[in-house]
Amino acid sequence: MSLFHALFLGILQGLTEFLPVSSSGHLAIAQHYLPGFQQPGVLFDVMLHVGTMFAVILYFRREILLLALSPFRSGAEARLYRRLLALLILGSVPTAVIGLTFKDFFVSMFDRIPAVAAMLVVTGLLLFLSERLRRDGRREEQLTWSDALLVGIAQGCAVMPGISRSGATISTLLIKGVEGETAARFSFLLALPAVFGAALLSLRDVSLVAATEIPAYCLGTAAAFGIGFFSIHFLLGVIRRRRLTGFAVYCWLVGGAFLAAAAL
């Protein structure tokens, strides 16, 4: 894998991890069609997600600190963050169960471009419905156990390439009547345990990476981190302006184009 390929894929990951268009779907399609690209293995994709995970940690550093300290503090704010922490833990359970149970199946889908394209069309439908059915109102203190479980299931299903993790989780919360920015923040924070767990599971593959490949891995991860940080800010603005429909149309166009190409 060349440095150019690593940089390109890192930028693509940073743009599409938080924008609701499926980073895994875009990576699968790009890696399939990039001239001269040789698949380095799942570890590289995981490292790109680690880059965007650190973007979330930096952007939401205040919220993450309050979550970490909430079990050791008292007061109304600490109670709110303790409850939010419990909801994040609860939401991570179905994600872990789905991800571990169907891991091999989901990984095999990365080579099936028509299936990835079809899932992009599904992502577009989710985004379209969320804008039509959203009922803004509930904030962090009004999130429920059912919210956490449903969004955890949505995140677990988004391991499938082509289903946007942020799109699926944010759409689920919007349809359930959660306020847009609250839905986005909860979605981003819920991603952290999932990405951290995937990174831990991939540590056994580190020894398989050739020394000559390490600069490419580092460059891709750094690019995903930098671009991802600004993508978070951009998406929060989009959600405030209620403009997710544009992403739905984009997913339909890209998914439809690659379905058509596969049929030829």
C-alpha cells in the first residue's frame, strides 16, 4: 500500500465516518476500484476508525471528562452524566453482541460491491425517513433505556458495510423524538466503546504488519483524525439546519450507480 493510497483512504474515512454516508461502504468501494491497491487487511480499516475515535475524544473532551468523573462526584450535573454513562454502557451491549456474532459475515461483505451499494440505498432511506418523521424535543436528561437499546442495535447493524453508523444511530434517535444535537452527541459517544473494542480485537494482527507499511498506517490514521474533527463540527451544523435529506439523495445516487455498474 502506497502513502498516496493511505492518505486518500484516511481522508475518505475522516469525511464519511461522521457524515451519514457510511465510511465502511466508501472504503470498500474505494479499495475495490483504486488502481494498484492491495488490501492490507482489516487492521488498516480499524486504524482509520481509531483516528476518527480520537477526533471524537478531542471534540467532546469536556463531555467525556464529565462522564469519567461522574461516579466520583455529587450534584445534579454528576447525576445526569452518571445516567448518561449507564445508557452508553447499555447501548454498547447489543452492538457488541451483533458485532461479535456476525463479524465474519460482515467482513466478507467488503468484497461484495453490489451488496455494499444496496446497503447505501438503505442508508439513504433511513435518512429520508428520519427527516420526515423526526420530532425534536427530548434532550440528554430525557433519554430512556429503550432509546439506548434501539440505538445500540442500530449501531450493531451498521457494522455491515454500506449502512452508515452515524446515519443509523442518529436517524433512530430522531425518529424517537430526540433533539438533533443530542442525538448526534449520543451517537458519537456511543461509537467510542465499539471502536475501542474493535481496536483491541485487532491488536493480534499488529505483528503481521510489515515495517515498511507502518508509515502508511500512521499517515492514514492521522488524516482520518484531522479530517474527522472538522466533519463532526460540519455535521452538527447540518443537523441543526435539518438538511439530512441531501445525504439521503447522495446515498441513493452512489448506491444506485454501483448497483447499475454491477448489473452491466
